[in-house]
Amino acid sequence: MADDDLWETHAAWWIDGFTDGADPEYEEQILPLAAEELVGAARVLDIGCGDGQVSRLAIKLGAEVVVGIDPTWNQVCVANERGGGASFARSTAGALPFPDAAFDAVVACLVFEHIRDVDDAIAEVARVLSPGGRFCFFLNHPLLQTPNSGWIDDQVLDPPEQYWRIGPYLIEDETIEEVEKGVFIPFIHRPLSRYVNALADNGLLLERMVEPAPPPGFLAKATEYAEACTIPRLLYLRTRKAD
């Protein structure tokens, strides 16, 4: 099954599990940080908008024009139904249907780890941003998302230890992960340098980097992470297009 078909098939997993207050990481961490970073933006593009929750947030912050794009029809349909003042359309990130310098802010929230044509997508972000515009870039932390990473319960040690095993971080790799029973989603692991260098090559220069600890609401639901609360699950980068 192609990646787009997987997203169409499992769109409800995202819509039901990560929007409208369902996910504590979004509510306690991602949306507040997005609100902080999007203040003052007048023309906002939300790449991989899903059901449109970040787009609706941008409208609430006072943006005059907000457009959300997603390659998944099911997501776009729900986003249009939920409205909120933004416009929504179906599009891939690697071929954006907008003129040069159309936006003063672009946001992508937990999207690029699913995009195969990352270089085209980052080049398109730079193209549609006006000079001085900002790119608000949220990722599942590449260190945490390295293939074959995960909890190790080491009973050989005395005393036994639990720790997070890091897989082959420097190797780019594409996997299909079963994120819950019967739900399969494509993930592409890239080291952080891969993203930062592609951004810089397109004149998107790093201004801010945030690696927050998992928020209390997430730790309350996933008690196994309590011992690793100093390991970030989220990475945020703010870049600015060179004038």
C-alpha cells in the first residue's frame, strides 16, 4: 500500500487521537509553543495541516490569511467541516500551489518525518516565504525516532536497569510503523544535521531551537516515561528566510 493510501486509510487515527484536546502533548506543549511562535504573523501557511487545529490557532492569533494544505482528502474534508476561518486544500509539500513570497510564516507540525521528498519540500517553504519570514518547524525528535530505538529492560545488570536504546542515528531510514493495533504509518528518520543543512542551503537560517521535556499530561498517561523525563520527544526549530 502506498504512503498516501496509508494516510487516507488511517486518517481517523490522527483526527480522533491528536486533535480537539485529545492529546496532552498537543494541548500542553505543541499548541502553546505554536501560539508563541506565530504571534504577529499575518499570512500563514500550515503544511500537513491535518484537521486544521494549528490553522485555527493562527486565525485566533489574528492572522489575516491562513491556508492549510494536506495530501490526504479525509483530513482536508474534516478541516473544511471544522472551519474556523482558515482555507484548506489538498496539496503535497514538494509542489506548493502558491506564488513566491506569498506568506510571512510557514508552520509544519510533525509532518516532515513523513515526507519523502524533503529537499523539494524545504525548497518550496523557502520559495513561498517572504524575505524575513519565519518557518516554524516541529519534529518528533530525530534521536527518539531512530529506527530500533526503544525501552530496554536490562535484567542482566545488577541491579537491573531500564534505559532508552538509540538505534543507528546517522543512517537515513524509512519504515512503516504500527503505531497502534492495525494502524500503520510511514516514518522517515533523518539526523538533525540533514534538516539543518537543507534549511541553510535554502536561506532558512536557524534562530531558535527548543527541546522540551515531555509535559505532565503525557507522563500521566505514559508512566513508563517517568524515568526518562529528561529525554525530549519533541524538537522545534524556528528559521528565518534571509533578506
